[in-house]
Amino acid sequence: MMPCTGLRLSLIILLTLAFISKGFFWRVGCFGNDCQYMCHCESERQCDRTTGICPGNCEAGWFGLACQYVRAEFTPPTSSWTELWSWQDGDHNTCQQISPYEDKISIYLMESFAVTWLRIVGENAERISKIQMMSSTISVYSCRMAKLDSKTVDFDCPEVGVTDRIILSNINATEVCEIYISKGRNVALHQVTTQSSTFEYWGSENAVNGNFGTVNGRAEVLSSECTHTNEGSSSRGFWRVTFSHPMNIIAADIYNRRDPNMAHCCEARLIGFTLTVYDGSFNSLYSYTDPRNYPLNIYHVLFDTVNTKGAMAVEITKSRNSNYLTLCEVLIYGDSHCQSGKFGRECERDCNCVDDQEGCFVATGGCPSGCASGYTGEDCWTQGKQEEEEAEEEEEEDEEKGEEEEEEGEMEEEEGEQEEDEKLIRFFSCLECDNGTYGPGCTQTCSEHCAGQINTCSPFNGTCDHGCNVGFQLPNCDTVCDVGSYGQNCIQNCSVNCAGTNSTCSPFDGSCDQGCEVGYQPPLCDQECDVGIYGINCTQECSVHCAGFNNTCDPINGSCDLGCEVGYQPPFCDKACISGTYGLGCTEVCSVHCTGLNNACSPFDGSCDQGCDVGYQPPLCDQVCPAGTYGSDCRQRCSAHCAGLGNKCSPLNGSCNHGCDVGYQPPLCDEACHSGNYGLDCAQDCSVHCAGLNNACSPFDGSCHQGCEVGYQTPLCDQVCLNETYGSGCKHSCSAHCAGLNNSCSPFNGSCDQGCDVGYQPPLCVEECIGAKYGSNCARDCSIHCAGPYNTCNPVDGFCYMGCEVGYQLPLCDQVCNNGTWGLDCAETCSVHCAGPYNTCDPFNGSCIQSCEKGYQPPLCNHECLQRTYGLGCSLNCSGHCAGPNSTCSPFDGACDQGCEMGYQPPLCVKKSNEKTQKVIKDSNGSSNNAWIWVILVFSAMVAAALIALVIVKSPQQGDLRLSGPPSGQDAGGGARTRDRRVPADLRAESLATVPPTPQYVG
């Protein structure tokens, strides 16, 4: 008999072999059947071997259920110029609040991809749930939201395109702790692969084993972990991964071979590769060919997420006719393509939502409507709050036991070993049933519907080892699937789109018993109608007039997705536009100028069916005829004799817009003037002095056909003689000084028709003007301000021979100097220190009209104030209390140059420092001021008397000179008169009146 220890050792060896054969020994760092998935726990801790749940947090860069989802990196966003770095530090306790004045925050991704899942952790899930998500390409995402707890909200968004920027709106005053943006999970990991051929040991599975390794301390893909096809193969090189169930994929990372010691032998093999996505029937869903002519270490491929739903395989092929293909790792990001009501990595779990029709999030199981009654947790899978609380209490009790439990554990382990020995002995006292039998005495037969070639099942309870054949349910596989389920092990649900009350389907292949609901295609009714078809069982074709590349339409009602082609009515685009409309969506209206009933036009381009109303141009008849045309369909041309540029005429009747050319009759201008008329629009009559019958003349210029009557000149015979002749036989010439272009004069007496040239006397215009006259017909007087005794001037232009009196400007001396000038011939310039916006001064004496700027002396304002005066017009005296020998002050503001005498306040030094002293100064100043007032009054009276006397003396002389004088060219004494430039008395008086007053003493 075998000793106890020997028996135990033998049993352990047997069990070990059994476990190995069953795959019960696990590799560290993985979980699931055959270690299919990789753990991503922080600090490289082992996750649960069944569920993959980590005992703590996820490894950096991962999140979600079982830490399987890649976290996209993004640049820290900013709020009020502050970087929100805490949003991706992995710590839910570091939070930052958005400014209440910022409604939007932009998050810039490190790479572009289709964002489908966003998780936000903050202080208030209710506030977070009001955030809206946009992107650089989508105005507003139609995301569903699920609140996982009081701080966490998941956003499940449709796959609607690639973006590199996420915009969160309605986020003002929100406190956010962490943001997770999902790039999806690696759905290619440990999936079934194949390739066109295999070189040595470099199998196709190496590209999905998750082994990146290190080279020289850097994270690299080892060449020993790469795939390699055989060059000797006759087929074109390809590699393919096939998924266990349909996937929605959004991107792929393809790692090229990059051996550091191989001189880049193999990198170029991937240049120009093609990646193709297939569905379950191996139909191409999407294809991408890399355009580069150089290799990359990592290729990032973004998928058209609309067309890659339900993918079952991804294939990579060579671009050229070559069979050499090397791949080191292929990561395909996405998630399971689950039917409504299912979620999980293999769609193996049921959603437990309050609203069982809405479906849950595929990645998490979270429900927008909340968990169904009796379920809790992020995935609405944990049953009962009470059980959860009990589990927490047990965990707390376990932690309190401490070292005692460890000691008890060691004792229990020893007892367990003894117990295990006894079980092993009992287990091996009898042999297991043969394959195909089970139960007491192995009398029962495994179900014929057990999967596998020999229908093996558990020898104890008959549970089929490999599950059931299609259509039968676990555990014993002896009954068909319940109503509503089908497939292997009945784990698949009939499509909710099966027609009928209960949506029943075949338990074997899932084909719906009563066909599909409208918009879904048989047999499974789990997919919408293919592009281009719609309706019950997808039997109807979308209109060929649907806009877009594939004429796509709504799978349920057939309404065209992208609207209609031009000329067809929405929504079905199967009928042309109704009469009177045309264009895209039949939104354009036919022109009201289309001829015929209802103004009918082509539904495609709007061209009028029966042509245009008169005056409008085809084809649309919405514009009048082009310039130069008129009539029906603008077929007639305007007359070439229409006046104006372009010979324009009325588009309706052809009447010329600007009348006719000379010699043609309106309105059409297509006929010459009738006899007796000529000129523009034939509006002029031929001269009655045309010789011959009817006084006929040319319709263009009116020249008389048969010449003129006696006494009239050709060609029009409407004027007597030629312009420059008069008298009998037009033999006398008009004066060369007759005004007008031709020096015309009366044909009868020679008097000039338009008067004389400037400077000559009418009527014959032979002699120059006499006396102080000038101009046309000597009608104007020389200026009274011409210098000299007789105010003589040039008879032609009135130029004063001897210049002007003071204050008047050449040449006519009839205007005073312009602003800014004065004096003789206005040659002097007013001072720049004259007050006012234009520095104006008196034109006669140059005194500033508005006095001087502060600090300058009137009247001319050319010099600063005299010493001890200041201010406007230097009217103020410096204070007598200015310090210094001369008591000087600033001519502009009166500030004492050397300060004040002791006891007086600067800057003016007028006020004393105290009241008592001020009173003494005030009394003395008062008596002084009274004296100054008397001086000023006496001086003013003297000046006024002098001015009055001057006016009385000068006025009679001035009048005599102007009323009478010597003959032209002589003065009163018979000799030539010298130039006398005097200021008129009235203007001199006015000028003197503007002299500013005498300065006043201020001090």
C-alpha cells in the first residue's frame, strides 16, 4: 500500500496535469477565458481573474470597467488663463472650478479620432449632467447621459466623425475634478488571426499578443514578437484578424518593425499598405491605403465610424505585388456592437435599466434612466443595496481582525490540506464516466445537442463541456431556446425589430418568424436596410433621385437622407416638382414672366416651358431682355439709330430709351425724318428761307437742298449773312471786337449781336472804354479803392494800374485782404499770436481782431508783453510784490519770475500770508488803483478827440477826389499823379476801435 505522502504527491501530480489540460493555470497580468484580456491595474497589481476588476485604481492611461479602455490624452484646457491641469491627473480629489463668466471650454486632443464616450467627475453630478458637448466638426452631440453616482456622469455619444477638439458648453461655474475621454479598447487583443504564409516561428498571432517588450531600455516591439510572411509563397501577402463578435471600431495603431541592429531592413515593407474592414459576410465596409512613400514607426489610421459598425474582420495587405509582410503589433480601438439591451466585452450581459427600451451604454452598462429596481452600481448589475451594505460591513470586520485572522488562516490552511487529501482519496476511489455519459453509474447519456464532435458533458450533472449546439439551452442542452432567444447556448436575443407581438425568431439561426419591422432586413432583422433600400423586409428601393453618392434614404419610410436631386419633391424624391416650382427641393418658384397657364417651367432648371412674356429673356424669364434686344424671347434688336451707348430700347416694344440719333423718327428710330423736319427726334423744322418747293432740307443737319433765299446764309438759311458780315450783300465785316465766337453782328447795321469784347464800347465795338470803366460793354466801374487820383484801371480786366489802397487785394482792389494778411497789397501776414482759431487781424493796420494770445502786446501781437505786464492783451500788471529788482513776471500767466516778496503767496504774489497784513496791503492798493483809473479815463478822452478831428479834416478831401477829377491820365495840376495808398476813413475808424484797452494793475 502506497504511503500517505506518496499518495498525496501522486494525486497532486494528476490534478496538476488535469488543470493544465483544462487551461486552469493562469498567467500573471491577465484575466478571462484563456487569459484573453490584459490587466491594467496600478502598480502592476493582479486583477480579478474572472471579471478583470482591479483591487485599486487603474493603471495611468486606462479607465472604465476592468480598466480596459484607453484614455485619450489632451492638452490641459484653460479657464480665465489658468491651466486646468487637475482634469487629467488621475486624482478625483483635486478639482478646479470654471469661471462663472465662461460658457465654453475647449479640450484639444493629442490626436484626432471619433469621440464616443466621455466621463466627467466633479462635485455635483446634477450640474455636470447639464453640460453639452460639441466638437470642431459637430455643432452639438446628441449624447445620452447616465449619472453613476453623486459626482460622476457618463456621456454616451453617437459615432459622427473624427475630431481633434471637444467643446464643453454650459459649463460656467462648474467644479470639475477629472475628465476621461475614451479612445475605445483594444478589440484585437488575442483574437483569431491568420496570414498568407508564415516564415519560421513568426506567426500571425504575434501581432495581437500585447507584447511590446523593451530594447535598450526603451519601450519597443521586439522583432521576435512580430509576424512575418514567407517570401516563397505564391499569394499576395496579407494579415487578418477576425473578431469573436461584431465590433464598432474607430481607429487602429499599426506598429512597424524597427530592429535597432538590422539597419532598418524591414521598415519599408509597410509603405503603401492597404487596410480593409469587413463585415460578417466578408463585404468591405471601409478601405484605407496609406499615401506616404516613406515608412513610419507607428501608423495611426482613423476609420469612417459610420461605415465600420458591425465589423467582423480587419485585413492588412501589401500595396505592391509582393508577399513579404511584417507586423509587430496591431491595436484596433473600438467596442462591441451589441444588440439593444446587451452590453459587455462580448455583449454577454443584460442591461438592467428603469426604461428597458432605451438600452444601456455598451462600455459600462450605465443607464440614462437609472438602474432598474434591485440593481445598483456603475453597470446596474449589483443586486440589492442591502447585500452591498452587508458586504461593506463584512469588509470592515475583516480589516479589524488584523493579525489574529492571519494566525487563524495559517491553522486553517493546514487543516485544509488534510481536508484536500481526504477529498482526493474519495475522488479517486472510482473512475470518471466515459465520454458521452454521466450521472450515478454513468447510466445517462449526454445530450446529442452538446457542442463538439463527441457530445461530451460533465460526468456529474450532464452539463455539456463545450456548451450547446445552436438552438439549445444550457446546462444540459436538451431543450430548445426559450422564446425570444437563439443561437449557441441561447445567449443571443431575437432582434427587437422582429415583426409580431413577441418578436419571435428561429432558435437556431435567429431569423424572425414573421419577418422584420419596417426598415430592417431579414433574416435577423438586426440591421437596418442596406443603402438604397427601405420598407418592410427592405423590399423597396430608395428613389434613384435621392441626392448623394448612394441614393440613401430612411430605412423605415424611404425619405431621402440628403434630400432630392434637382427637380424632385421631398421627402421621397419619386415625383418631379409640382407645376410652378423647380430646383433643389422644389423650393424655387417659376418666373411670373413664363408664358402660359400657371407660368409652368422645367422642374430641373426652371426654364419656361412656353417661352417668356414679351420683354424677358429665356430660359428662366426672370430678367428683362439684355441691352440692345426686345420683344418675344428678346429675338428683335433695337435700332442701330437709338441714341446713347449701346443703342438701348424698351425690352417690351423697342422704343429707344434715349430717343433717336439725329435724323431719325421716334419711337423705333428706324426711319429718317419726314420732309420738312430734321435733327434730334425730327423735332426741328426746315428753315422757311430754304429756296424751292416745301422748303425741303437734309433730315440730318437741316441744310437746305436748293440753297437759301436772298440775304440768308447757307447751309441752314435760318440766319442772314455770315456771322462776321453785315450790310448789303454781307460785304461789310463785323468788328473784330464783337463778342462771341464768330464776332457776329447785326446783318443790317453791324451792331454786335452779343455786345463787345471786354474793354470796347458798343454798339460797333471799335473803340476802347473811356473814363473809369472796364469790362464787357464797358459796363463796370473801376474799383473806388484803386490807388491814384482817378481810380483808373485796365479796360479789359479792371486791374488797378497803380495798385490798391491799403487793406485791399490785387488785382481788382474790390476785396479786403483775406484772413491772415493785411497792409499794402495784403503783403503783410497777421501775427501767429493773434487770438482766435484763424489768427485773423485788421486788413488795414494788422491789429488782431480778437486781440492777442496771452502774453503778447496788441495791436499787432508780434512781441511779448512789456516788462511787468502780462495776460490777455498785456492788460494786467505784474504784482508789485514780485521779488527781484524789477518785479518781473511771466508775460503769459503773471507768475513772478523770482518768486514773491516775503509774506506773499506765489505764483501771483497778490495775497498775503495772513489777514492782518493783507488788510494793510489792500488799503494801499485801493488808493493806487483809483489813481490809475483817472489816468486811463483822461488818456481815452484825448485819443477819441484826436480821431474825431482827423475824420472831419479828411472826409471832404476824400469825397472831392472821388466825385471830380482831372481828365484821364492827368492830376489836378496837369501832371502825372503819384501813387496814393490811403486807408479809407470809415475802415480806419473801425480799425482803431478794435485797439485793446490800457493794461489794468492787478497787484
